[in-house]
Amino acid sequence: MAEKSYAVIGLGRFGSSVVNHLHKAGYEVMAVDENEERVQEHVEAATHAVQADSTDEQALRDVGIGNFDVVVVAIGVDIQASILTTLLLKELGVKRIVAKAQNPRHGQVLYKVGADRVVFPERDMGIRVAHNLVSPNVLDF
Ligand code: ATP
């Protein structure tokens, strides 16, 4: 079975961490951001690093987004851009979309427009730390 290919849109702390980990693990990963500086910072850490506005359907087509098995939407602050990007990815036939949400309402909307999985990095990390505090014998999960 061929290995999965990934694209990560939004190269803030969260998106950057996802890109770095996937790349180090040996997967094909395309890093996308509208900010050219952020893109340049990821040239070494990704298979391809491209500058594009993910709310622009043609720009998404131009970077071949439909060819990736999994696309991670790691845009946080600009909720409108996060939602529109997720909707476009769905319309363009991306098989698996993982999106980051700022709050529960944002998460609900992301599911409605087509996200297959929504993550809440701060909340999820808080839960993980709490688990480790109360169950120190449990290995990290
Ligand atoms: P983190 O907490 O992970 O650092 P954040 O929640 O603060 O990130 P933002 O700073 O809003 O998230 O966005 C992360 C990245 O997404 C930024 O580098 C920003 O340039 C990029 N971004 C925002 N909108 C778009 C867009 N429409 N197309 C491409 N990239 C975008």
C-alpha cells in the first residue's frame, strides 16, 4: 500500500509542528501558507512549501490539493478563512480533512462544512496533561 501524502494549510505553531513531525517521519508533506515568510521558514522542513491563499479555489487547484490523501487546516484566528478553506477542500474532493478549531461553535461549523475530524489543540493538550498528572504510571498517549 502506498504511503499517505499530506498537506498542511497554515504554518503557525500548530501547523508547523504537524509539518515537522510528518516530514521527520518520512512522509510526503506539502506546507501551505499565504505568508511568504512562513513559507520560506518551511522550505527545509517540508517536501514542498508553497505560498497560496487557501480561500481562493483556483489557488487550491493550482497547488494540486486534490492529490493529497489528508489535508490539515491549521488556520486558527481567521475563523472565516478556516471555514471557507474546509468547504473548498470538501468541494474539491479531498478524502480526509482534519481541521483545527478555536472553540466548540467553530468546531461544529467545521464538521458541517465537511471536516472529518476537528481538533482543539489547547483543550486536547490540557486533557492529556491532566491525564498524565492523575495517572503518572500510564505511558504518554
Ligand atoms: P498557532 O496557534 O498554531 O500559532 P494560530 O491559531 O494563531 O496559530 P493563525 O496565526 O491564525 O493561527 O494562522 C496560522 C497560519 O495560517 C498563519 O501563518 C497565517 O498566515 C496562515 N493563514 C491564515 N489565513 C490563511 C489563508 N487564507 N491561506 C493560507 N494561509 C493562511
